[in-house]
Amino acid sequence: MDNTKVDLLIAGGGLGGCAAAMAACSKGLKVMLTEETDWIGGQVTSQGVPPDEHKWIEEFGSTSRYRKYRNRVREVYRSNLNINETREFLNPGNGLVSNICHDPRVTLHVLNEMLLPYVLTSQLRILRHTRVMSVSKEGKKLQTITLLNGESGLQEEISAQYYIDATEAGDLLPLAGMDYVTGAEAKADTGEPHALEAADPADIQAFTYVLGMEYRSGEDHTIPEPDMYSFWRNFHPEIWPDKLLSFYAPHPITKEKRTYTLFREEEGFPLWEYRRIFDSEQFESDYPAGDVTLMNWPQNDYFLGNVYDVPEEEKEKNMYQGKQLSLSLLYWLQKEAPRPDGGKGYPGLKLRKDLFETEDGLAKAPYIRESRRIKAEYTVVEQDVSPSYNDGPAGKKYEDRVGIGSYSIDLHPSMAGKNYLDIKALPFYIPLGALIPKDADNLLAGCKNIGTTHITNGCYRLHPVEWNIGEACGALAAYCIRHNADPKAVREDKQLLTTFQQELRQEGFELEWPF
């Protein structure tokens, strides 16, 4: 088996992994980045989730690299399409969830371009269709990682000075025999007001298989009836006010029965506009293109089982059933969904298989909201971000902060049968200690696997925060190599920490909220 030596191995090519690679390469490190699918970008590309962002994102509240990424997304549209819209901040889909709802293929293009200078010089090697098969660890140091290419079947052993786990589910943690947390912690352990009385490792948020749809009025694009349609059509969860396949769901905040609609009506929340990624009225074209939206809605959250820390057979079953749920929701919309005119079904909904380049039309990977989490040097708890525990306009201001973010605590229904939890959170800071595991000296957490709790994961899992986390990890790895100091020493030594934070500021990290 070949053994390759690099400065930094990043497992997971999502937003955190890509940002880590950019930061590390900009500091001269030789880097290897792995990705299980053939698309880098994670939740915004292969998982099909447009950026969830805070209300100040156009002005502040992210790293400068993340802002450059957003600007380049808009530039792709401006350079390649005829746009009617004259607003300064183009929102390609005019989606409700974000100011920059866009086609996942655009982010794929932008990320590949941002990494291209390092790829061309072989400073960065991106291994697609590749996952970590095993990890060799001695004491608190990872020694080697064995990679497996899912297409060729070839294995490769990698030795690195530092490793970043930027996988969607914290896959390196069990492989390295490290301590980690899943699900919900007990109130006695965290003191969080919304924590459970007893810990429940299975209380993990639902995952979702996203699909893309175009609406073409007057046409019929009805898909074949999915194999599990009968099951999902009649499925009525105990926590749901109606059948899952309906225009009713619990309100995330009040839990009361909430009415949804497909398109905008006088009453109800318009699902079509929620994550719409192409608003055809904004663009001039000789081709009669329709609006395109991404289905990541309450009705296709899958909470009957998990895809990690379960036997392979159970994982495959849950992935299949999650896909069947999304396809069944589409089929229900095409055939049975009630229309305002008294009719049933919207056959003009077209499954856009080209969007993700997959045979079934579904995203290449499930959107995983909640990962395994490291047992970190510092764990962010609800009290750190809650307005009930902080007097100022922002949450706890950590001395070792490496970034900022903002989002409500947004927990989706869980595999333990728990309903939504959606509560206010203040704009917050990202502590360096949350990226450093207690039981490893040369591994960093670079995605949703940082030291949060089940509850605070709900506000730290979003796109700009994941990017900031990954970028900070890449910068930290380079800093540690240059100063011959491990991450814990950087955090504990005031001079090292101050110098590192100064470098982050110079690189465009925001470590203060302006208010």
C-alpha cells in the first residue's frame, strides 16, 4: 500500500473542509482533502441546502473568505445569465430562507475555482469518492489514516502532521477510538434549561433527502408511484397534527397546527418559495424556464432511524426509506395535494434529475443536521447563547474566540420522538476550545462535530458558522506547525493565543460583533 506524507489531511469536503483547505494552503501547507461523493461543498451542494444565514450577513458576521464565496456565487449569475433584477444583492431564487438561494451546481463551480490555484500546483490534492477506512492512533496522536476509493477499490495510507475531521457525521472519532457524544445530554451534566432530565444518545435530529423540482404549468411530469408510497401516505406520527404527507405540520415554535401551501395563497406558508433557487421572473431567456425549488420541508424530514452508529443494514434501510419519503411527498403533490380551485394534484411539478446528476433525482447525500460531537476542551451550552443568561446584545464572549455566528436554536423532530425546539439565541462567538478534542493532540473538529451540545448544535450547524469553524481549523494547523506548538498550547498560552487571533483578524476573521 502506498504511503503519502502531507502536512494536513482534511477528511470531508463540505464547507468546513473546503474552507480549511483554503486557509491551510494560503499558509503554504501541503494538503489532502477527501470527499465521499464526487461533489465538494457538503450541505450546500451534494446535500442540496441553500445557505441558512443571519440578517446581517451582507454587512458583517462571517469571514472575508465566506463573503468572497457569496460574491462569486452572484457573479456566476451576472456573468452567464441576463438578469432583470437590479437590486445590489442578487437572490437568484428569491427564496425565503436566505438572501442567496441558488443552484447547488453554482457553489460547486465556485468552490472548485477557489481551490484551483492550489490544485494546479499540486499543493492540494482532492480525493473524490474517497472515505476514511481506518485510523492508527498512538496515545493522543493520530499516526496514519487509510483511505478507500469507492470507485477503484484502491487503498492509500496517509501520514500527516495534523488532521481535521470535517466529515458530516464525525466519522474519524469512532475510527480513532476517541470519546464522543451523540444525541441529548442530561440536564445534570450541562445545566441547560431545555436539556432532558436523562441523557438519550438516540435523541438525534432528523435527516433529509433533498430533491429539486421545476414547475411547468400545463404539463404532466408525474413520476411512477414510489414503492413505499402507501406507507408514507398513511403515516401519522404522534407528534404531528395530521398525516405527514399533508399541508399541516407543527409550528416549530408554538407546536400548534400550522397550515402550509404549495404556492402563495392568502393564508398559509408557501413551501415553494421557502428554498426556491431559481426565480424565472428575474431572468431573460428565449427558453421558457420555470421556477425551481428544493424540497427540504417539514414533510420530508426522516426521523425513523439514523445513518451512523448503526449496523450497515440498518443504515441502508434508513437511507432507502428517507429517499422514499421525499419521492412519496413529490408523488403526493403531483397526484393528491389539494388545490385552491378544489382540484387535486400538481402534475406540472418536474423532478429535476439533472440538478444533482443522480439517477433518482435526489441529492447525492442526506442532509445530516446532527453529527457525533467531540468531547472538547470547552463545550458550548445553552446558557452561553441564551438571552436569559446574558445581559448584552451577544452571547458569552470567550477569551479564545476564533469567529462569530448567529442563528436561533433550531432543533428538528428527532429519532427519539421529540418535537421541534425553536428558541431564541443571541449572536454568538465560536470558542477555540470547542474545536479541540480532549483526547487528541493533532486532530481538530472542522464541521458539525465540534464541542456543542444537542441543543447548541441547533445554532452552530449553519453554513457560515461551519465555514468559519473549518477555516479556523486550517489556520490553526498552519500556526501550530510554524510555531511547533499543539492546539491546546495555543489556547492555553496567552502570547500564542493573542498572536493567533491577530493573524485571524488580518486574514479577515471577525472576532467581535460590532454592536
